[in-house]
Amino acid sequence: MKSRQWIILVALAVVALGAVALIVWPNLRADHALSLHVVVGAPLLVLCSAALGWLAPRWLAADAPDRLAEHLEAVVRDGRLDDAAGVPAAGGSRLLSSLGAFMGAVHERLEVQQLALREEQIRTRILQADKQHMQAVLNSISDAVLVTNAFGDVTLANGAAEDVWNFTFEAERRTPVADVAGDVLLTQAMEQLRQSEHRVPRKVIEIERGTDGDLRIYKATVSAVRSEQGEGSELSGMVVVLHDVTREREMARMKNDFVSKVTHELRTPLSSIRAYVEMLVEGEAEEPETRNEFYKIIDSESDRLSRMIDNILNISRIEAGVTKVQKENLALTGLLKNVVEVLTPQAGEKHQVLEAELSPVFYQVFGDRDMLYQAILNVVSNAIKYTPEGGSIRLSSDLVGGMAVVKVADTGLGIPKDDLPRLFQKFYRVGVNKGAAKGTGLGLALVKEIVETLHHGKVSVESEVGKGTTFVLQLPVAE
């Protein structure tokens, strides 16, 4: 038994034979090298060279395995074959020669298998690295990417796709895409592409995800993956790419609204000016007071039209990077006083109080006089428009931490919290306040561009519905 345990653990590859020269069992090395466990019971000649064939008829006795073990122990112990241990002397050298040839063949086979194993391990690592790299590339793409096999089961997805469809790829691998995406339009598009007789390469549709409060619009491109080009190609899968076009659609909608609003806004003062001019020409304003009133209305509407055109042109120039900015050291207090003087009549028409609380400290800002005047004028004018009759607007200035701070506070309608982040976007108007005053939605967008882009300042807003709004403009002080 001890000999058998040694054979099992010995580093050489050894097999044991039964009474009729059939393989009974291999030791660990022989089993690992030649997978002999799959041929236990087969003749020795199946695996051994012809040089070992002579051993089979000589060791047919029941104790052949033990005898072989004894002789192997003798070889290992003394470095030579002990003939007295039971093997005929005449066969000793042949035994060693044949056993050596067998062990050499086993060793060579083992080296080949080890080399093949190393190559397989390298290929496996390369495939794993390629897979990880491909997944990293997919995850770096901002668009949602989803890949299916020919049966419509999900085989690949990036992080953006997991976010859009709210699933985990590893948990949903090989799950039907209809169960993962759950979008009828997308599923229909994929099925139409699958059954297309004209080999249509792709379909493009728009789908919506989310709720009314957070609705996202995606352009979905569904592409067919085929095994080869030509008529005989077979569908091997599909690739779905979702590109978020929510902002583009919103901008297109706002631009369409803007064209409509601008047309209306431009027509309104022009119509008013034309009407009063016609009355003056036709002599309907005979009294001097009446004529003066008409002149004031024409002048006011002209100013309104001019400001509107200036807003449109200025914001277009700033975005195009062609604005000519002429900066100089200027006293902000004087600029604020000019704004109050110009807009006091407009506030008076609504019985509002427009007051100024200006800093007594003299300081200057380095900026473009006309641009800053336009920005402050827009903010104060906006406050007048959205403050009910009898309300108040307060314009104040101060010097805080090396920055000139201008505040415009009103007692107006207020702005809902959800609208504040979008307040300075072009064409955007607060939904609940749209009916309170006319406008194009460009005034505050221009303010932000002038203060932050051209003067490296900052614009912020605080508001509470029903109580009022405060705009804060911060500008660097001149050195």
C-alpha cells in the first residue's frame, strides 16, 4: 500500500496494469498529462509505444502492479534496477530503456500540453482585456447603446443605456429587449427591420422617456447587424443608439415661439406709432396738449421698439463673438441714476415707486458703458413689467469684497422655484407669468451674457411666489 501511495504522488507519469494488461489506474501525473482516466480498462498498447509492448505478456500475474511498484522504488532508491527484486535480469535493461522512452514521451506530451495551456491562458486574458476595453469605450459614450443578438436578447449595453431604461446589464443579460426597454415604438421598429424584405440597414424614430415633469425625447437609431454583405446575409443582431434631443426640440420650439412673438412685438409698437402719426397728419389732434400726448406715446413706442431690436442684435453679436466691447473706468452710481431717470415714467404709469439706494462710497468698474447700461435697464424694466400696479422697485448698490454689487428688488409676482434654473435661457418665459406682460424672452439672457461673458461678473436671482424677486449683479471693481 505504501508503494502504491508513492506511485500516486511520484513526479513521473505511471500507469498500473491489470491481470490481462489492461489499464487499471494512472497516477496523478499520468492522468494530468494524458487524461488516462477516460481510457481505464483499455489495453496498454493503446497508449504505449511498441517498445513497451513486450511488458504486457510478462506481467500478467495478479501481483503485477505491486511488482512494478517495487522495482520503481528500487530505481529511485539505488539509482539502478534491482534484478533480485523480481524482474528477470535479462529484461532489466530493456525495462529501463522502455520505461525511459515512455517517460520521455510522457514528458514531451506534458510540455506540449503545458505550452498549449499557457497559450490558451494568454488568449483568454487577451479576450478579457479586449472585452473590458470595449465596455470601457461603450461607457465613455454619452449616447445610450444597446446590442442584441439575432433572437432579440440583450448582449451588450453601456452605462447610459442602463440609466435611460433603469436596468442593470449584468442582471438582464440575455433578456429580451422588449422586456428591458419596454417601449412599443422601439420594439415595433426592431421587428419591422427584422422582417424587412429590402434589407433596410436602419430605422430612425423618436421615443419619449420619463414623466411630464422630467420628459426626455430621444432620437433612436436602430441598425441591423448582418453576418455578411449581399443577398445571402443573415441577421446576427441589432444595435440601438439613443441620442437625447430634448434640448434641441425645446430650442426649436422656443425659436418658433420667438419668431411668432417677435413678429407680434415688433408689429405692436409699429402699429401704435403708425396710428398716432396718421391722427396727427389728419389733424385729429388740434389741441396742443393732445398733440404732446401723441408725441410722448410715439416716443415711448419708438424706445420700446429700439430696445427690442437692440436686445436681438446684441445677443446675436455676443454669441457670434463679434461684439465690440469698449471698456473704461466708469462710475457705476451715475449709470444707475440714468436708468432710474429713464424708467421712472414707465413705473409711474403703473403707480409704482421706483427708488434708488446707492452706495455713498465712490468706486468705479471697468466695463463697457452702453452694455452695462443695457443690462441694468433690462433688469429694472423687467421688474416694472412683472410688478402689479401700486408695487415698488428698489435699485441699490454696494461694495462687497472687491466687487460692485447691484440689486434690483421688487414686490412683484415672484418666480416658481422650478423656473429659476432656466430663467436666463434664451426665449424662456416663466409659464405662470406669461400673461402678465409681453416680451420675447431675450432680456435676461442678454443680461447674463453682458455681465458674465463680457465683464466676468456674476448674475443670480432669489424669488418667492407672491412676494417678489431680487436680482443680484456682481461686477469687478476697476483697479
